[in-house]
Amino acid sequence: MFYSATPLKIKEKTSVVDDSQVFTGQYWDEFGVTGHLVPHQARVLMLGLAYGGGIRPILASNKKVELHVVDLDSRTNERCKDQFANHFPEIEFTVHTSDAESYLQNSSETWNAIWIDLYAFDGYIDLLSKREFLNQIKSALKPGGVALFNLFGIPNQFDPLSQPGPQSFIYSAIRKEFAEVRTLPYRRNLTVVASETSIRTYPTESHPDLSGLDKTTFNLLKRRLVWLDNAEPQAKANSLTAEEGKFEHIDQMMRSNWKVVLERLSRLGVKMDRPVQLLDLIQDRRACEEWLRQVESEESWIEFLPILCAGESDLRTLKVDWIFEWTALNQRMLESRFPRVYNQIWLPQLWSMVLHPSKKFRKHYFGMLPLLSDQRD
């Protein structure tokens, strides 16, 4: 059901799909939290499709989920439908070719969960922060239903909600309209989980057809929901310009944050001229261990290392295997002193490296299993 006998490898900015695994160590794995947030008979709406990277994760539980997807791009919709018909014919979902706002205006359907993953080719669309649209989302939810917004931006170790930008601006808009709002961080993405009632998790199991690798990932997502963040936005902005919502501008913000990192490292005695030199640092175990000893009281630095290792290893081949052994040796310290970071960021980022379809860190699979099973609900 979830796997294909014929090869399928898609890795685009808008989707990652692999024939041999549902979860690939990329942002779209987060769509797998759906099964933990909806009842057994559930209706789920996904606004934004691309090549369907979120479809199999949404359907990865043992629940009966009726999935509908809305996207304006008819050509991509047809390609996605053909792709699933050819490779995953037992996966069922309904595609509607429409813009999200019109679909919600013209539909009286209600949903247990709505995913909002909407972008233009070069950045954000202004719809996401509009009060009218947010209220359309809210009205389309069943009682107790959840809306899940994918907000892309600067890496989470830079605390994006404390800085002016699209993530903090849209997050603030969502908080004004929904009774309860939490966040689930993943490298450069924040999933904002919003509801008119207390956000709850439902008993669930992974789908019996999933592989051991995918079942472990599905269970890890449940553990992460225990540590949903409830951050108060610190950045105050009354507007967001079109330019500020462009991916190019967001990357400029990221580069500015890297400069701050180099300045902070310099004060710790780690001298660097360019961010690219961080690649040498994270491959030097002794240097990293010394650095961790110096910053062990600062949570932001503890977040920094696993996100950097996982993010950069996704782009290039790096010798960072040492972090798996170091984590096993320091598990109790990390879990007791930094429980949120350990459960929400450290372990999930290391696991994302194991999941990577290149299998370059797959040798750490069995070593990671005891760490994951030792997590506390």
C-alpha cells in the first residue's frame, strides 16, 4: 500500500517522495502528526499539494481517514494523481483544482484537521495572515478540530518568533483568531497547531503495512506532540511587506543570523570568518565537545548543533557520525537538563539523519532505537 515496486525518487523544494519509505527525514514527515490529532473516523483537508509529499504521512495511522486536497495548479494535480495511481494505487485521496479561499467559501464541508501549506513560487502569499481567511479555516473545522500551518523561515535555532519576519507575523495573526496555538519546530519550518479547544491527542497506532523504520518515525511524532511549544511572540509588527515575505529576503535574514552566531562563537574563543567554516567545526568531535562544555547552560546552543548537523548533512556528505555516540553517552544529562530540546529537537534531528534516503547514516538505526524507546510520555 505505502511502497512501490517501481522506483520513485522526488526531491524538490515543494515535495519529497520516496518509493521505499513514507518518512524521509524532511519537513513533510511532520504531516504524520495528523493521525495522533484526529479521531478514528476522520476527515482531513490539505490546502496545497505539489507532488504529494504529505499524503502518505497523513494516512500513516491505523485510522480511517478521508483525505481531500486542494491546489490551484491543474498540471501538478494531474501529475500527482498519476504518480500515486502508478506507484501507490491503494492510497486514496480526492483532489480539487481550486484556490484555497474560493474552495472554503463555496464548501459547507467540515474537517477534523486542515493543513495549510500554501506558497507562491518565490515566497509567501498574503492570504495566510488575513483575518477573513483564518476565520474561514476556523469555521471549516469540526468541534475539537485542528488547523496546521506550515511556516517556512529562518532555522529554529535562531528563535524565529523573536524576530520580525513572516513566521512571527503570521503566528501572531493566528494567535489572535484561535483559542489555543502551539508550535512544532523542524529546521527551517514551524508547524503551527491551532484549535478553538484544548489541543488533544487521540489513541492511535501506526498502520500495520508500515515498515519498522516508518513505524518508529510515526511513534516518535506522538512523543514530540507532548512537547508542543506555547511561545509568546516577541517580535511586534503591524504589517508584512511583499518583499519581506519573499524567500530571497528570508535567506538574507538567515545570513544576518549566521553573522551573529560567528560573533557569539568568537566570544567563546572559536574564531571564524565565514559561516561555511562551521562545517569543519561540526566534523571535529573534540572541538564540539569542548564547545558543548562551555555552552551547556544555554538552551539555544544545545538546539543549534543537531539542527546544523542534520540540515547540512542533507545537503552534502559530512563526517558527523560522532554525534550519535556522544548522544548515547550523554542521554541522561540531555534529557534531565534540556527535556524539551532533547525530545523535540535533538532526537528527531538525529533520527532524520537515519531516515535520509541516501542511507548514509542508516548504520545508526539500531543504536538509536534504545534512545527513542527511553523517551517519556
